[in-house]
Amino acid sequence: MKIDRAAFEAIQAHGAEGYPNEICGVLVGPSGEGRATEAKRARNIIVERSKDRYEIDPHDHIRIQREADEGGLDIVGYYHTHPDHPAQASRFDTERAWAGYVYLIVAVHQGKPVDANAFVADVDGGPFHPEPLEVV
């Protein structure tokens, strides 16, 4: 997957701002290009375990889908952070994955983004396989 530099930097900034909690959002881009041109912030509705879990607010998801539709774009994936943990998909992440979307995970250590990896599942609920990530 390719991601525009401005979108990637916006995710890193979001992660730093949200530390020590997991933040999340939606990746949007042109249909069929395998590229994210925008990162849209969403609210993490998990409160009790926000340091190691996320769930995108359904209202944000609907709003972002409508905005993408109006702009002639598609949702191409999702992003979230792992505060003080590696940028690797957890079992929780994998079990909740939808097939065909890219899942970008950014590791944020002590408030600073340090690593990022992308994953794709061929079937809902995984397993994930690594997806090459290119910032353009």
C-alpha cells in the first residue's frame, strides 16, 4: 500500500497527541489505486482499556464514508496506534479485521511515533499477512 506523506504524518501527529491511549482513524483514497491519500481521525469509543484497545465510533465511520462518497473516494483501510508496543497486529486486531482492507499500525513509544507496519486479511477475522508500506 502507498500512503501520501501528508496522510502518514497526520497519523503520526494524531498518535503523538493521543498518547498514552490508542488512537484510530480511517484511510481514504481513490478507488482501485491501493493508495491512501487522506487519514481521517475517528474517536476511539473504548474507554476502560484505551491504552491497548480501540473501536472506531460508528458515527465517525458513517460520516467519513459519506465524505469519501461525496469526494469520489473509497475507504481503503484503517489505522491505529500501539502505545509502548510494537507495530504488530495483536490477536484482538486480527479477529476484528475485515477482508480486503489495509490495517496500518503505528508504534508510539513515550509519545513519539517510531515504527509503522501494514497488514491485510484475506477473510474476515484474519489471519493477517504483512502488506508492504510505501510513504510517497
